[in-house]
Amino acid sequence: MALLEVHNIHTYYDHIHALKGISFELDRGEIVALIGANGAGKTTTLNTISGIRHPREGSIIFDGQPIHHLPAHEIVQLGIAQVPEGRKIFSRLTVMENLDMGAFTRRDRAAIQEDLERVFKLFPRLKERRNQLGGTLSGGEQQMLAIARALMARPRVLLLDEPSMGLAPILVESIFQTITEISQQGMTILLVEQNANMALSVAHRAYVLETGRIVLYGPAAEVRENPQVRAAYLGEA
Amino acid sequence: MGLRTGIRMGLIAAIVTIFLILIGVHMLMGRLLQSWFRVPAHWPGVWLMVVLLGMWAGSRAVGQMKARSWGNALLAGASAGIIQGALVGAALYLLASITQAGVDLRTWLNQMSKESIGALTLGFAPLPAAGFIGGVLLVSALAGAAWRERRLRVRAARLARGERMISLREHLLEIPAISQVSNNPLSRRVLIGVFMVLLLIAPFFLGQYWNYNLGTVGIYVILGLGLNIVVGMAGLLDLGYVAFFAVGAYTMALLTAPQPHHIQMSFWLALPIGIVLAAVAGILLGIPVLRMRGDYLAIVTLGFGEIIRILSKSDVLTGFTGGPRGVRNVGHPVLFGKDIGNEFYFFYFILIGVILAIIITRRLEHSRVGRAWRAMREDEKVSQAMGIYTLKYKLMAFAMGAALAGLSGAIFASRNSFTGPEDFVLLVSINVLALVIVGGMGSIPGVILGAFVLKGLPEMLRELEDYRVLVFGALLVVMMIVRPQGLWPASRVQLERPRPELAEEVEAPAELAEGEVGS
């Protein structure tokens, strides 16, 4: 059974029908990419999973338990952590305080300390800058911090929303390398991206989203070879 | 360069000076100095103002120059002084000769009495008087220019030597005695101890009037610390904070007064009830406004504050609340059979309340709750994504803040033996918010200092009578321009103002000096 199953969810913003019946699943240890253009519903999908929005129809099952009616803070406690779009770190808190906030729902101090070491190993830059205010970090460092903060919740599923947004190509590459590394340590990752090329190169499977519907899915390599995808998202004729 | 800034500054300073004279501020200065320092006449204050305005013109003119040289500074100071002096002199000449001709200027300008103009002419004829004030302004402007130039040079030299600019706080820390005290926890404690002892014996020496006023400051400290939780820590802008103060006060009043309910409960019982009811009111207000933020929240809370006040004075509820006439004979605290309801005992009682509020705030600040509030203040959506149950923490902030307001309200009503709708006007909410901002949001010593400045200073300005509020308002405006972070900002805020050696792009030294112009 899949770790996270999304069944036919419909999400609305008042009367705007943003998600029109989306279904997909994540298996343990997978990286699944969700690609699509602006306004396709990628971020809405993530927010619906993490409980910031609630679906009007459909169900979301996490490890056998329905979670679509739960509030956001309970979903975090169950083990789903989100790295929000545009990084959204707490810019007036220090790096350490940001990481602390990531572990807000946890009470196991020793394990938190362990995770802190692990995160610092993954992102040595953050260790150097741990007493600096989040807002003074560079864009790439802020993205690292956002990912590190989510990891501090010790999640079982990591929802990544546009990690490449606004970063220089060289930084995008290093962020995606880290994502692969995290995945190799056993993390299940749902990756939302506009940068389809990058996303498809690290993901195992992929879903293509278009105006609130899934129009195509399959192993990442196959999706990548699909002529429509090549034309629409990879910029090839 | 110097000429241009000099002319510009001279013009501005002349307009400001003439305006201040026309509304009679020079006489106010004279009277204030007279009463504060027991100066026998009012002219020292009057001329102190003139000299200061002249120095201000010269100093600003130099501060705005781009090219730094003594020649330029002299030129700037002189041109500012000459223009300011000539214009102000001309204005004085006009005013003095009109008055001499027997016209009473007060018909148009309320403050332009004979004495008011006489304080500036010093009894001379209009022409020599104009010359004199012009000369004084010129000399003052030159002095101001020289002082500023020297100060800027000292700063520039320091920067050239690679030393960074230091704040007043760090200046103070350079003095060995002070740095030792602030670094050594023991001597710090001794200092706090000495301060506490001073506070404890103060009421014996201060007399009724100042005991009462210090008590009022204390009540506002409690209110400020409470609002600081809501606004400073949780970032929820609450403009109806007075409502909880009112709930505390009315609970105390209605439960202990003989009218209108005949309950006449003991003060000690009514106090915790008042605190709890205020906290409950905080939660009740909190529930409907949970989803609001920023401006919307401010407007709704503002409305809530007014609703409580209007309810308290409505005719329909007169039988329950005492209506517009309020509640009289509110109960006093009685300890060992002794009525301790005068300002002397209340001083201690309020002091205990303040200490309690400080302890609560400090504990909250460093707790899990405090961290959740900080994160919520930064970004509510992301806090949710971090697993913070924002609704719960918002309600907690409202409840905690309201409980402290309830505490101070209950004490307030009992101390005055009276409470009524007029005690809970919007201005109280605004005053409390202002003291939090003036003191430094999020900072406990800041709130205390802010309460002293906002509630204590107006008492010291009593001499000014009607002008009190005007002068006070002007002081607030100046203060927010010169020190927007508050008088004693939280250390967190200081962290946010990058020091030159930490900033990645170090600005040019000249511009750094420019950054300090406000002082």
C-alpha cells in the first residue's frame, strides 16, 4: 500500500474550482514530481495535503489513515512537512530559531539534537550562520534553511514547493543534489516544480497537472520523452 | 555647497522660529525653566530657545553638506545664521513696531501679548531689538556649525582608523564601572536590589501627589506589559485593549460597591474574579476575530472597545452598571482589619502587580508559547505548516494580555474608589499602545520607560497647562523620527540593525555620518 494516497480531490477558493478531481499516490522512498504551468494547481495540491486548505470532495489517506479533514498542525505531527513556495523562512528569527520552529511539534529533545547535527551535516553553511538572522541569508541559503527546517520535524513525507524558484542555475543544481541525497536516506518526497527538466531528472515518477487536472503520468523517464511534455514544458519543439 | 545648504536651512529655521514665536512657545519655555530650576525670571528660557534654534540651523546646514571643509562649514553656518537672523529680526521689528503703535495683536494672534513681545525686545526700540535677535541667531548658528563640523570630523577620523561607530549604549559600556556591572551577574543583582530598596522606601518621602502619580505609572506599566504580549510578542494589533481594563474595573466596582448591587464582596475575592473575567472577555473577543490580521483586526478590536464603553454607559443597563454616572464607593483592600486603600499602600500593591507582570512576561518570552508567538508574528501560514496550532496561541495571547489589563483595571477602580464610562475612552487604548511603541516593542524595560515617559512626563509638563498636550505630541513626533526603534528596544531589534562592520555593503563614511543627522 502506498504511503500517501490522494483520491479524486476537489479544492475550491470560494467559487473558483482549483482542483478538479486529482488522484495520485506516493510510495515509500519515492521522489514523485508534480509538474505544470502557473495556475495549474500544484501549490493548491500541496496545501490541500498539508491541511492549510481542505478539499470539498475526495480523500487523502496517509499511512492508512484519512487526513483530509485534519487541521494543519495535526498533519505535521503525523509526519508530513512542507517547504513552502518562495522559501518563506522566518526572516527576523535566527537560523537556529528557524530550525527550532521546524521541530515545534516534537518533545524528544535528544532526537531533535541528533536531527540538528544531521541537518548541519547536510548543509554546513547553515551551521556557520546559525546565529544570523534568516533574512540576511542569500537566496540559496534561505532555500537550504527552508528544507532544513522542514526536516527538523522528522517527517515521513516531505512536500517541496518550487525549490528552484528564483535561484541561479548553479544553486538549483546543488539544491537538487541535496534533494536526491535526502531521498537516498529514505525520505519520501513530493516535488512540485515549474522547472520540469530538473524535476524529471531526479524524480522516479511524475504527474503533469493542467488547470486542475492530471493529464499525464508515468515513470519520470517516460514523461520526459513524451512529445507533448517536451513541447510544453521542456522548451523543445 | 555650504552656501546652498546654509540658505536652505536658514529659510527653514527662520520659518520655524517665527512660527514658534507667533504661537508663544518662547514664553512657555521661559515659564517651564522658571518652575523647574527656580530661575527668577522668564527671559533665560526665552533666550535659551532662541539660541538653540540658531544652533540647530547651523548644525543642520553643516550636516547636510556633502563636501567637508572648515571653510564650507563656516560658510554654511554664516549663511544660515544671517538668513535666519535677518528674517526673524524683520519679523520682530514688525511685531514690535505694530505693538508700539498701540495695536493689540491679540485680536489675531492669541499669544502675542505685550509681555510676549517684550521678552524678545528686552525693552529696546524695534530696530535695535531686531538687530540684537539677529546677532544672537547668527552667533548661535556659527557655534552650532562649528560644533557639528567638529563632531563629524571626530567620527570620520574614527572610521578612517577602522573603528566602527558606536551607539550611546556602547559608549556607556566603555566606562569600566558600567561594563563591570553589566557583565557581572552579582553586581547586576546588587544594582537591581538597590533600585528595589529605593522603590520600597520612596513612598515615605514622595508625598501624596507623587505616590498617586507613580501608582498611575505603575498601572500603565501593567497595561503596557499586557498589551506588549498581544502586540509585541504575538503581533496582533489590538486597539480596543481598554475593554479588558474596563472589565477588570467594573468587576471590582460592581462586586465591592454598595450600589447598584449590594454585593460588597471583599477586595481580595473580587480581584481574581476581575482577572478571570477579563481573560474570558479576551477569549470571547478572540474567537470571532481569529481569522483577521493587521488592519482588519485593529478596526474590529477598536469597535469592541467602544462597544464595551457604550454598553457601560447605556441607559438600558443603568440598573446593572450604574450607567453614565458610574459606580461610587468601590471597595478598598483590607488587610488585618486595616483599610489599606490610600495611595501610599496602593503604591506597594501596584509594585507587586508590576513585578508579577514582569515575571509572567519574561517566562512567556522564553517559553514554547513565546516561540510560537514569534513565529506567528512573522508568518502565520508558515507557522501553521510548522505545526503551530495558531488559533490556540492567538487566544492565549488575547487571554494573557486581557488578564493583565483586568488586574490593572481592578486595582485602578479600587484606588479611585470610583469607576465610570469616562475612564475607558479610546484614548486609553491609544496611550497604552503609544507607550509600548515609544518604549520599544517587545522590550520589558522599554515598556516601563515608556510608561514613565507617557504618564510621568505629562505630569512634569503641568506648568504648560493647555500646551501640555501640544508639547507632548511634538516630543512624541520628534522621538519617533530620531529613535523609531523605541527608547529601550528589545535586544532582538538591535540585532536587526546591522552594524557597519557586519553589513556586507559598507557604506561610504560620509554617508554613515549622514545617517546620524537626526540626533
